[in-house]
Amino acid sequence: MQHALLLSVGLFALGALGVFLRRNIITILMCIELMLNAANLAFVAFSNHLGTREGQILVFFVMTVAAAEAAVGLAIVIALHRGKDTLDVDAFSVLKW
Amino acid sequence: MTMDFAALLFYAFGALALGSAIVVISQRNPIYSAFALIVTLCSLSAIYGLLGSPFIAVLQIVVYAGAIMVLFLFVLMLLNVKREGRDPGDGRTLKGVALALAVLLALQIGTVLMRARLGPARPLDASTEKMARDLFSLPYLYVFEATSVLILAALVGAVALARKDS
């Protein structure tokens, strides 16, 4: 169980590294999904150790929210691409102060 | 080194998940990243099965690898993304700082989790029937119905955002 938690921490750190370093918006969204999966793994590991099902029920709802968020995020990406014809994050700097 | 089969499988799938996660964040071509993410999701599903959660394991394949990643690949093919270009100028410094911050993050979260004083392990009964009974009875019934409204809102939002203004 401790090893499952270590795997969860490793995956989360890798996802955060990807969000920080990548410049393609869709790759950044995929790294966010990686972080969500790392959190799901931690929930399932705790549910397995503590013997309750509540961790897994929460995983169910996290998956649902992740699906909704991925759909809306990709719709935003499509709308952005239609405006500027690029997926580079550095190109969308209108809201920078 | 004697290790029972379940532990061996866990380490194998864990290594596969970590390896393909590294491929996700390092590949220049986003299609390769998407495929590597599918491999990560499937190996995580196997780990969920090993951790006594058959319902969540199947749901991971059906929802994550089967719907969300297919949606990602649709959008990638639709927008016809090319390989990411090289970073201008300060590539090395940024990567070094990012790696140091990620290691720091992992150490912080890892320390907190490893110091958790848990009791002894208790047996888990997470069959699909028990999970369904939990989901469809109070209080999770409210959350269940609320997520259906959430999905409706996401559907309307996605259609509204991606529509061509004609």
C-alpha cells in the first residue's frame, strides 16, 4: 500500500512537470489527466487499506468530473485554434498583465 | 527473492505506468503522448484490479481509456497538430528548475503520506453489487444525480464553445 502511494506521488510529480514544461495545450491537458489519475490511485490505495468503499465511490465521481472537464477543455482548445491556428500556449498572451 | 505473484504484477504494472508517464511528458509529437497516456491508464486499471477494486478497474478502461482518450485523439486528428518545436533560448535552465521543483513536490507529498499512521489493514468488499448499493442510496444518490446535471452542463458548454459562428 505504501508502494501504491509512492507510485501515486511519482505520477503526480511527473504530471506537474509535464504541465510546467510542455507548450502544446492538448499535451498540457493530458498531463492534467495524469495528475487526476495519480489522485485516483491514492484514493483506491487508501480504500483498499482501510476496508471502506468510500474511496472508490469518490474515484467514480472524480472520473465523471474529469470526463466533463476534458470535454469542455477540448472545446475551448478547438475554439482557440479556430482563432489563431496554433496550439502553442505562448501564442495566447492577450490576458497577460 | 520470494515475492508472491500479486506483488510481482503490481511492481511490473507500476514500472510500466511510470515509464509511459515519462514518455507522455517527454515526447515531442502529441499523438505519441496520447498513446503513452493510454498505456498508463490501462496499467493503472490493472493496479486497481490488484488493489481489490474490480468496478473501478473496468470503469477506468471504459471511461478513461475508452472515451476520454478517444476524445483527445479525435481533437488531435481534427486539428492536425504537428510536432512541437524546440524551445527558444532558455531550454536548459527551465528544465532544470522544473525538475528540481517536481522533485521537491514529490518529496513533500511523499513525506506526508509516508508518515501517516494507519491502523492495520482491513478487508475490503468492493464488489459491483455493493458499490451500486452505495451509489444509489443516500447520501451518494444526491451526488450521483448532481453529476448527471454536471455532464449535461458540460455537453451544452462544449457544443456552444466549439460551434462555428455562421
